[in-house]
Amino acid sequence: MIKEYSTIKELKGPLMVVDKVEDVAYGELVQIRLGDNTLKFGQVLEVDESRAIVQLFEGSFGVDAKETRVRFLGETMKIYLSEQVLGRVFDGKGYPIDNLPKLVSKDKFDVNGFPINPYCRDHPNDFIQTGISAIDLMNTLVRGQKLPIFSAFGLPHNKLAAQIARQARVLNEKENFSVIFAAMGITNEEALFFINEFKKTGALDRSVLFLNLANNPAIERIITPRVALTTAEYLAFYHNMHVLVILTDMTNYCEALREISAARDEVPGRRGYPGYMYTDLATIYERAGRIKGKKGSITQIPILTLPDDDITHPIPDLTGYITEGQIVLSRDLHRKGIYPPIDVLPSLSRLMKNGIGEGKTDVFHLNLSDQLYASYAKGRELRDLVAVIGEESLDEVDKLYLRFAEFFEKYFLNQNLNENRDIQKTFDLAWNLISILPKSELKRIKQDYLNKYYKGFSLPEFEKKHLASASVDLESSLDFFKIDFE
């Protein structure tokens, strides 16, 4: 028998305190009936003897403590899921916002998920091609990995997220690949951008979108990634799909955590964020992975906008401890007009070695990546030195390194928003680029690979070859838009 309570003692922001309750559990779903019979829902956040603190999903606006009735439903928040979830757009709580009917299913799933037993985890080892050279060659994404993107306000992380969602696929496999896209605290304009981008390119057919808007209650942002990951687990482990989950923006999620923590009068931790933020983030990030005996997998790309461009801020700092590397976007590269503005030097994919090599990408992949890192780093150092002593003080080899750094940014990092480079094309571009340096400088590549792939280009020869290749890409892009408008 479900009891109904009218003992609301206090309302504070998204929180409601209910007195004299019995047999109430943490995380339990709560139904709130207003005086006009409107229903709201919430979740038990804390239980203290006969008192329960409830966080309201829609906020406390319009709630009259005297006329409102509260029912504790005896179960955690669950959502209905079926295979028809693909191609749909939902709000942050999992309710349809695409003018299509609700999902019809007998199966309900707890949004909090279930922890994966470490013994049952299978190690990620399959290459995912994103079509973006800076990621595929330098910071390879591996199936089952969690690899965040560290961005900043004003940088094109939303465009990058949409491009990855559109282009990502597992090579050499004819298996189901789907994308779960969860956006938290975005504007209506950004929501329309994502919906139109997915529809325009046909990516929506293999995707599920969960959109929490900036004017939605903060508590909904706490639910959104959990609803998205529950959907991902359903597709991966019940229907053997390989699922890429993109979560943007985790900074908005953490701000919602801080807001609710402040409403509860909790003792703040670093910079006002709750002391349990590390644990809370881990409950999200650790839902990525593979399970032994299951064909499906979940790969995560959380996106964070760094407050004040500070990579030591608690949000990226804690995220870095939990995840397996990071892709860092650079404001300096963005000012130069380079897209995507990925700074490969502070970027890292800790599982990269597991997903590359013979039978996956190519045998020389790691050697080529290491050489590009070393050569670009030297070019950047010389660029700083030139600012002090002038370029005329450098010898000819050092001047080549300067041009290498320039060409690396201009031709390798930089690519069209709709340009989907396969890994072979990325390799060809990298070998052409590395060939402008003397063979004697390429000490990180095995001699056998150099003998086979080194081309010894001069600077004009490289530019001529690249521009010829770029003109073909431009024609492909124009064909893409032509087909779209027709």
C-alpha cells in the first residue's frame, strides 16, 4: 500500500523536505500531486530518520506546501526502452520531443545502471575511425574507451561533437554502430543545430538524442547522462551494438551538482563544488567499456568547457583521473582559423597502443605518430625562440622544422567540417608531411618504413601535391551539399 503524505515542511529551490515518512529509501522515485492535480516527479536525495529530502525534476515552482500531496513509489527512476529508440529525439528525462509517440515496450530499466564487475570487463582493443586526422593518427579512439574533449567557451566543440557523431565507425566490421548524443544545459539554437545536423546527414537514423536545455531545471541535468547511458547499455548489451556516447557539456552537469549541493547547505569542497563530485563523475564515466562474452560495447566522449581556460580546474582535473586521456582544444589554433583546433601536444590517448598496429590500422602507425609529435614539438620550440632571436639566426634544418610546424597545423590538423578522412588518407598526408624533413632527422621511424614510404619532398612540392588533393576533397564536399539541397 503506497502512502500519501501532506507533511511538506520546507521548499528550497529544487529541494522539498517531507516529514513523518516511513520506509523510504535513497534514490526512490517520488510523485508530487499539486492542488490542481498536476503531477510532478522527484527523487529521494537523503533520508534522515522520519524526514526525507526530495529533489524535484521540474523544480518547485507552483508547489503549495499546504495543498500538495506526496507519494513515495517504492522504486527508482526507470525508463521504457525498445529498438525503436533509434532515430528519436528526447528531452533530458527521456520524454519524446520529436512529435512522435512514446516508446511501446514491456521492458523498464533503472537509469542508475549497474556497475560492471571488473573481472568481467574486456580490455578495449579495437580502432574507431572518426575521420579526423588529429584523433585517428595522434590520439586514437579505441572501442570501449572513455576519452574526454577539453574545450573552452567560444571554441567549436559542438561542431566537433556533431562531426564525430556523424563520421565515427568501426573499421573492417559490418556490425551495428550507433550514437547516443546527450546535451546538457544547451541553448535552443544549439539544440536546433544538433537536430538539423543529424537529420541533414542521415546520422539520425542510427542515433538517439537527449537534449536538456539551459532553461530546464538544473536537476534534469543530473538525470540526462544517466538516461543516455542506460539507453546505451540497452543497445550494447541487449542488442549487441557498438555505441558511441557523446556527453556535452559536463561542466554544465557539474554546475548543477554545485547548485543542488548549495541548496542542501552542504560543506563545499574545491571552488564550491561538492566533495563527492569525483565519485559522482565516476558513476557516469565508468559506465563505458566492454563485457566478456558480449559483442556490444560502449565508448564515451565527454566534452568539458574549461572555466577560464583553466585545465587545473576541479572538473577537468577529476575527469582526467577517471578517464583514459584527453583531447585538448586550443584557443590559439582557433584564432588562426584552424578547425578542429586540436592541440596534439597536451592531448593523450592512454589506450592508443591497444587499437593500432598490424591488422588494425598499419604496422608503422605508432612510429609515424611519435615522429610527428617530436617534429611538431621541435617546431613549436623554435617558433618561441624565433620570437626572441629572429629567424635569420637559425640554420637550414631548423628553418625546415619551422615550416613543418606551420604545415602541420595548416594541412594536417586543419580540415573541412564535412571532410571525413579515412585512416589511409591520413597516413598518406602524414608521410607526405614528414617527407619535407631530411631523412637523417627521422629517428623515431624504423629504417624499413622510411625506405618504403619516405618521399623526400621539397616545400613547394609538398604544397603542390596537397593542394591537388585538397581540390578533390572540395569537389566531394560540393557534391555532398548539392545532393543535400536536391
